[in-house]
Amino acid sequence: MARVYNFSAGPAVLPEEVLREAAEEMLDYRGTGMSVMEMSHRSKAFKAIIDEAEADLRDLMGIPDNYKVLFMQGGASTQFASIPMNLMTGSGKADYIVSGSWSKKAYKEAAMLGDARLVASSEDGNFSYIPNVDELEFDPQADYVYICENETIYGTKYHKLPETGDVPLVADVSSCFLSEPIDVARYGVIYGGVQKNVGPAGVAIVIIREDLIRDEWLTNTPTMLKFKTAADNGSMYNTPPCYTIYICGKVFKWLKAQGGLKGIQRRNQQKAALLYDYLDSTDFYTATAAKEDRSIMNVPFVTGDADLDAKFVAQAKEAGIENIKGHRSVGGMRASIYNAMPIEGVQALVDFMKKFEVENA
Ligand code: PMP
């Protein structure tokens, strides 16, 4: 069996131990005589899976008791609408910082539904940096301030959160979920699609302060998009994506065995340093994100020559390095080095980059 080093931005690499365990349990999940895919979401076995997943996530992230964990459907993109529909219920205003395509999409969706204000944008620099949060002024009347904490395409990350006072901060953490410890209490809502750092596609995890789950929402908000529906029904108003939740649960346990979020952060920093140190040591490649805003999850880089970039991607594939092509809005290459990417994978990439440089410089 040949496993490649998969640098996909998402769906992305999962821990091999998790995949093996899931394979072992495929035909008979712990004596039930069926796969988790086949069992009722109301069964005792599945109830234990979802409860344990939530408990492990709470433990990993240190989620305070006044926050709910919701497993919702429709990916992160559905949250672009759910967030304004559920939260724009006070002043009807929200402040958005646009630092890439994902926050831009979220802003557009909110602007369709209510009074969304663009507080800052880094589009002038093709989203290669995060706007300086110290220079921003937020509307104290806003129902929330919105950021995308790690922009997957441009490889930028907030290393400092905006100070929003009493206004709740809402963050899309899809591509940095569980990559490092965070202080949950700094946020009103933390959410993300799980298909990068947590599990297979199909779930958005929403961690929300209880007082933000209200009995109010924008007119015509569908039942399925209300946070209250998910909260009141233990994320099982309807059939949830059971298999995805099951794998997420296994990934949470895997993370605990890696020393929790501190342990995984240490490894993520080592992996990112390996790649960035090399990128900084050569003129052959350029890392496209502003140095001070670099992500340790997504690392875009270019040679500056589109033909050479294409050659790199093709030859990398032959060397067992998959999905390294950059997003079309940046071009070049992008290495997504999520939690489950082993350091050996990053080393293999750097070795390949060095060889390619010698052969093509
Ligand atoms: N936010 C971020 C930061 C993302 O990277 C993505 C997907 N790549 C999305 C939102 C959209 O996620 P989904 O496909 O689950 O809707």
C-alpha cells in the first residue's frame, strides 16, 4: 500500500491511526454487528459517539460551561448566512474584516441579509496580509465583529485578535481548527468546517456562547439554520452526518494522545519552521504571505514563473507529493500542513524543493 504525502487544503490528510481504527470497525462497530454508517442516529451506540465527541472537544479546547457545541450541516459556507440570520437581531448591524476570499464571501452574504459594514480589507494587496487590528474602530452598537482567523487560500493568520470590547467576536477557524490552544472566552462564536483539520466533510462545528442563542432571528430564517434548533435538540433535530461525527470523535482522541493542543502546536510550529526557514533562505521561491501574518497551516509559495510552477507540481506528484498546486487566485504552489501531516512529509517536500531548485535555477 502506497500512501502519498497529501498537501490538500481540504478535504485533507487525516491521521493514519484514525483511518486504521475506522477500517477495523467498518463491518462491526464494537459488537453492534453494523457499521456506524448503518446505525440509527437515535441508537444508544451513536448517542455515546456524539456525547463522547463533544466531551473530548470540550476537554481539548477548554470550552467553558457557558458555551454550547453544535454539530451543524451545510459546511462553513452555510454559516456565512446562519451567523447574520441568528445574530443580527439587536441593532441589525455587524462589522466585517475582509482578509481573503472566505471572509469576503461571508461579508457578501451578511450584506445581503442586513447592515454589514466593511471595517477593513486587504484586497488591495491581493490578501497577502491581515489588516492591522490596532488601527480599527468597531461600532459599539454592532451585533458582532466577524473575522476569518486563517485564510486558507492566502496563507495568512491573525496572530493577534481584534479588541472588540463588549461586541462578540465571531471567527471562522475552518483552516486552523485545533492547531493550537485558544482562549475560547475571547470569542462569541468560533466555527469551522471540519474537513481540513478535524474529519471528513459534512459538519461545521459551532462553539457559541449561550447568551447568543436567542429566541430571535431574522424573518424567514429556516428552522435548520437556527442555532436554537441545533442547541435544543443536541445537534439532532434531523439526521446528522453520523459517520463524519464519528471520525471527528476519533481525531479528538488522537489529538489528546499527541499531548493535546499544546503538543500539536509544538509539532505544527516545527513543521512550519522547516518549510519557512528554507523558503527564506533561497531566492528561487517566494512565500507570498506577509511574514508577520504567516499561517502555520497553509503555506503558499511561487517561483515567479508560471511554467516552472506547473513543472514543479507535475514533478512533485511523481515524487509522491500530492495536491501541492496553489489556488488560482495566488498561483504557484500551496502546502497545507495540517495537524495530521507528519514532519516527514514536510521534510520530503523541502528535499524535493531543494532538488528542483538545483535542477532549474
Ligand atoms: N472558510 C474557510 C477558511 C475555508 O477554507 C473554507 C473552505 N475551503 C470555507 C470557509 C468553506 O467551507 P465549506 O466548503 O465547508 O463550505
